[in-house]
Amino acid sequence: MSMSTRHIEIEDAGPAVRDVLLKEARAVPPGTPLSEVREEFANPRVKLMLVADGDRYVGTVSPDDVPADGDGTIADVVRADAPQLRPGDGVEAALKLVRETGASRIPVVDDDGRLEGLVCFNHARNVFCASPE
């Protein structure tokens, strides 16, 4: 079952991150084997994996974080310091992070550390990919 996304032009976005986020962002548990992660990243559309323990956000893993071979779990390579946003942050905060970091996927985490979703941009970084209304 593929999930449809709504595309929101940047000038039409906002006012807050919660208005443009992809709510059904898939997260994997910290115990996910690296071999599975490598398989996921073999798909060129997968650019970032979110790691959560239940609904608790742990961090992110990008293809560059994953060793080409070896065993272990995603917990060994997860980046807890990756950029993140809050649901109430303004859309401008998301755009600023994109400009500063080059990221096209930014996790959205609430004040209690729960994963709320993902801010996602298209390849040109001029359109938000959001959940359907």
C-alpha cells in the first residue's frame, strides 16, 4: 500500500512545521540489523532512516553512516545529534536548517522526545512533501 503525499509549495507552506510534516514517517527500532539497513538504502528513494524506541525518538541514520559491511545493529551508527525540528517551529526554521545543512529530510520531535513525523523536501528543495489533509 503506497502512501500518497501532498506537495506544498514553499510560499504556500506553514505557518508551522506541523502544517507541512509527513506524519506517517516510518521509524525502525535501534535493534534493526545493519544488513537490513543496507538493503533499505539500496533503494535510491530512501535517503534517511529515523530510529525510534517505540514513539521515543533516538536519532537518524543516513547511507553515509552505515558501514559497507559488518554485522551489528543500527544502534551502533545512529546519530542522536542530527538536526531536528519541533512541531510548533515556524516553516522558516525548517528552511534555514535546509540551507545550513543541505538536509532534505528533518525529523520532527515534540518537547517530550516523541517522534511526530518528518519534514521532507523534494529533490529541488522547493516543495514540502506532506501528509494528505
